[in-house]
Amino acid sequence: MDKSNIIIEVSKIFNEVLDRDDIVLNESTTANDIEEWDSLAHIHLVVAIERYFKIRFTSKEIQSWDNLGELVDSIQKKL
Amino acid sequence: MQEKLEYIIDTITKRNVLHGKKLKNLLTQVDINYRKRAELFFERYERFLIKNQKTLDFAIDCYLQMLADVSYETIQFVKTGQYSNSSFEDVNERVYNNPELMTGYLHGLILRQFLFPQNYKILMFFNSIIKKNENNITDYLEIGGGHGLFLSEALSILNSDVNYTLIDISKSALDFSRAFIDSPKVTYIASDVFKYKSRVRYDFITMGEVLEHVENPVELLKAVKQLLKKEGKLFITTVTNAPAIDHVYLFRNAREIREVIVKAGFSIKDELDVWSEDMPPEKAEKMNISMMYAALLTI
């Protein structure tokens, strides 16, 4: 799956988990851009992403993402 | 000069935006004395770090590592509904007997006491309980003293003629608490509480965040009961739905904690529970949000 398709799928997950319908993600999106993206929401986002893509992140990876592009890179490496 | 609290929050926020969002609300969730108390603690803690050739930035690294470990464990917990540990012996070998990991973990835990509102509130509750009982304490024991902050608080409140004993299964924790408390009045003993034989029966025992570390908390409380005077008091804290690298026993709610207390033959004289997220209790319960629980018990 290429990066742009991963971002489309991850955007759907963000909207569902954060109970919104207007989130449009790009590679430079950070937690500062989305008010509801806090540490608790992050846990549920990671769980939903792992389930959807059938992957598992390491403890290091979960803390390493500074923006959405880095999260998408981690997903892509595992597919 | 920048205050220590401000420096710590700024540094953490730069490195962990998600946790920074949570820390932004810290001051709205604590009492009016918090800032003064926190500054005094952080100044003392920094002196302790410097004495041990360490810096506040080192402690922040430890705190962020602890958060990373908790996040990872929480993700597994959301998926499975269980803690990843089921054996005390495994945790003992992997965590308590690992000096590097344990020391870093203790730095993370001691910072958490003033950065998590629920931990701060429990510490203040403990202080109020100690003040209320100050005239009835001669022999004081802390089980699983960890970083030593609670015993240190008791030392600052109680009369000078109190005998203090701190036991911990981890040698690293004893080294840490001995250096942090820095008082000749305390006897430090490396022991598993199940194997601790004492001729003294204690007036007051503190056992903070220990019940969730064992496989059978009822048996643990029964063992502690043997160390308490008939009219003695036991202060405990524990957590619900709180996965961590060393948590074994899962309490799903405060009711389960109370059941364990009663099964072990104790009565609850006073208690406090604090959710870890600032949200309505009904929502927190539904989402299995972690809760800190503290209680004063008698036989």
C-alpha cells in the first residue's frame, strides 16, 4: 500500500476514534493540530491502527512519531 | 529564573506533545498549595540528583521512559483486558532485581507524584492521615517503600521519638530511598514482606502501591496484619486498570479492592479514590480508566 492510501485509511480511523468527520490528515499533521488527539486518544488510535492493518508496533515506535508522516512510515514498513 | 515546575513541564512538552497536553491541565486539578509544595519538592529532588551526579534532565528521561512503557502496556491491556504479567517471580527477576531499570523507574515514579494530579492528591491524603494519627505512632513501618517519598513525608510530620523501618524487596529501591530520605532515624531492611520476621508490632504501617504487584493481595494483607498492633492502623494505596511493567494483580474497580480488604479481615476507616482522567465518573468507569485508591484500615 502506498503512503497516500495509508493516510486515507488512517484518516478514517482518526475520524472514527475521535468521533469526528472532518479530519483530513497529511504527513506533517501533529497532535498540536487536532485538539482531541491526547495521550488517552493516542492509545485507542494505536489499537485501532494495529487492528486495521494487522500489525504490532514496538514500545519504541509508539513514542517515536513526531508527526503523522512518521507514523505512516512505521505502518508501511510492516505491510 | 525559571521555576523548576515550569522547566520540567516545558521540557516534557517539547519531547512528548501528547503528555504535554495533559500537563497543561495539571494546575487546574490540584489545590492552591500545589505550586509551592511542588517547587519545594523539585528543589530538594534536584539537590538529591546532583549529589548522585545526575541532573533534572536525566530524571525527565526516566519519566518519559516510564510513560512509554505504560503506553505500551496500556495498548496490550486495551486489546486483551489483562495485564501482561501474571507471575510475581518473573517481575521480581526482570524489574526489581535489575538495578539500572529499577533506578530509572524509581526516578520516573517519584516525579509522577507531583506531575500526576491523582498521585499528588493521594500524597496529600496520606499527609492528612498521618497528621490525624501523629499522637498514636511510636513504631512506624513502610512496606515496599520504593523511592521513599511517603516515609520522608511521615518523618517531616511525626514527633522526633518515632522509630521508622522501611522494607523493600528491591536492593535498588533501598539504595534509592536511603539516599533520598537521608535520615539516621530509619532502619532499612531488604526483605520480602512474606518472609519479614519482626519482634516489634507496629502502630502504623504504610503500604503504597504494593497490592497490585502480588498474585494474591488477600494473603499479602493477612501477612501485614500479623505485623500490626491490635489497635494499629494500615494505610494502603493501589490502582485499578493500570497496566505497568511490574503490575500483576488486576483490580477492575474500587469494589474489588474493598472485597479484598474485607476478606483479609480489615475494616475501612477512611478512603479516597481519584480517577486518572478528568472526565465524568460514569464515563471513566465505562472506559476502564485507571483509578487511584487509598484507604486507612484497622483490624
